[in-house]
Amino acid sequence: MRCRTCGAPAIINMRHHKLSLCAAHFPDWVVKHTAKAIRKYRMFKPEDRILVAVSGGKDSLALWDVLLALGYHADGLYIDLGIDVGGGYSTRSRETTITFQESQPRTKLHIISIPNVYGESLAALAKRKRRTDRPCSLCGVIKRHEMNRIAMAEGYNVLATGHNLDDEAAILFANVLHWQIGYLRRQGPVLPADGEGLARKVKPFCRFYERETAAYVLVKGIDYIYEECPFAVGATSIRHKETLTRMEHASPGTKLQFYVNFLRAKKEGLLSSHDRARPDLRMCPQCGQPTTAETLCRFCRLWN
Amino acid sequence: MEVTYRDRTWTFDEALTVEQMLKRIDVLPESVLVVRDGTLVTEDQKLKPGDRVKVVGVISGG
Ligand code: SF4
Ligand SMILES: [Zn+2]
Ligand SMILES: [Zn+2]
């Protein structure tokens, strides 16, 4: 296969786009398509200050790299959950993130250690809350809270995460399987900051297949952490991804259409009867962040 | 050729395309990238008997 742009040997063939590209032109294509998604979904403007949630994995490091290549003011946030069962996952992912940041001298990396700040690792917290089987929901609460807290404290108005098309299609699949209307209303490339004390949340990679973000870091020689969080083993999201990947194999473009047509249908009014992205918010009396809870927010309740 | 994927290794004596090799190890091309001598290769590429091939999984969880 040959690169469509220059005719050199291709390094990737994207059947869903009927497009193959070489090692020089594929990264350019990723950068251009990210810029296109940012414009299409009106994610942010050149003057915005962006905080990228980085985990040391391929998607978040690729996203940070691409946003810097596009000239945005983008700094990183690494949240250390203290996941050191299974041989130091948090330590290694943190080191990988730091190494990347050191190659980008104009950027800043904020590191928050959950055990240091709140006195407990994710595993210890899961044990106390009797959720050792699946700490991911606690993890989600912590990450969302801390991302927003640091964004507000450090003056960022946009929070960017590395969610890719495979992630979004798997979330959509799960939301549709259970008809989670509230989640479906909020799912999308942008979650506006409608409320005091909230940063706008964006997913600039939502139209890239996971295979494409992986190819980007491999071609660019970005060192990323290949191993998974030990708690990801057996996650339902992986099963959903595998199902969707089999469908994609039989019919290229399935995932992209599933997601993009959902967004289009939503724009045309699907789910719009109570179309408010966020429900009524109050201020948490302990941490001051917006919450839907009557008293303390979900995050603060974790530590009480 | 020697093919590694996750913790497993396969050896094949004959020339195969990337697509044929992935079929042999029962992996969908949509879920991986294939690297030969540090370079990504597309499904139609011929792999030769002496090649060292690394199959990189791209589907992550969590
Ligand atoms: S797999 Fe679960 S616990 Fe691990 S980082 Fe992801 S959400 Fe958190
Ligand atoms: Zn080219
Ligand atoms: Zn709170």
C-alpha cells in the first residue's frame, strides 16, 4: 500500500476512510483532523488556557503533543492515585508523563498525589468503601473532582481528555444498552461550563480510532505506558469494545457512524425535551465545587 | 519469522502477508498494529521468514 499524498510505502491503512498514509504524512493528518474537530464542535479558541488530563497512556500523551503542535496553551495534569498493586503502575505512568513533559520545555505539568493530599490510595479507599471488586466508579469521582479543582485553582478554563472514538462508542453502547437517558444527554465532544466553578470539558480525539492514536505515538516515537491499570482487567468497557471491533471488522466505519450519527441525531432534537446538559447545581459546603447533591458532594463524602 | 503478541510468541517458516499472519494468530487487524524492525506495516505487506514482528494491541480498558 502507498501513501495517498506522496506515494511512499504506507504505515497505516484506515479502511473506514479508504485512506493509507506514510510515516511523514500520517502525523500531519492527525494534527489537521484534530484541528478540524476542535473547530467543528467549537471546543476552544487560541486564547483559551487548556489543562490536559494525562495518564502516561497513548491517548493523553498524543493529545497533549497534538495540542502543542497546533500552538495552543496546553499544560498537563497527572493524578497519582497510588495504584501500586500489580507492580507500580502509578509510579511508572507518572515517570512516563514526566519524561514527556521534559521534552516540551514550554509546558507545565501539575502532579497531584491522592494518597499525599487525602491520606489514602485508591485501593485503600475502595477497601474502606467495600468496593474492591470495581474501584473504577470511585476513581471516576476522584478524577473528575480533582481535574476541575486544579483547573479552577490554576486558572484554566478548558479541561481536555484523551477519549478516543473507541472509548466514546463503547460508552454510547453501554448507555444505549441500559437507556441511560441522563448520560446520553450529556455524552458528546463538549460539556459546556454552564455554572460557576466548572471548567468546560472537551474531547478533541473523539473521532480518532484507538488504533490511530496508537499509531501516532509509535510513529512520533513518544514513549507511553503500554500496560493497563490493574483494575481495568475484566472491565465491561473492554467487552463492549471487543464486540464493536468485531462489527467494525465486518463493516468498516461502524464505530464512527454509530457515534457521529448519534451526535447528529442529538443536534436534530433527539433527547431534547429536557435538553439541559447539566442539572441544577448547588455549592458543596466543604470543597466549594458545584454539585447536584443536597449536602456534601460525592467526592467529599468519600473521605468522611 | 518470529511473532510476539502480549506474552506469547509464534514461529512461522513460510512467507505470509501481515493479514495472513494475523489470521493465524487469531487477531483482528482492527485491534492491533504490526511493527517490523521498528516500522509499522500495513496488512498487505509480505513478512519474510527471518523477520521479527511485534504485534501491538491498541484496545485499552478502564
Ligand atoms: S481502570 Fe478503573 S481504577 Fe484504573 S485508572 Fe481506569 S477508572 Fe481508575
Ligand atoms: Zn506520504
Ligand atoms: Zn465537596
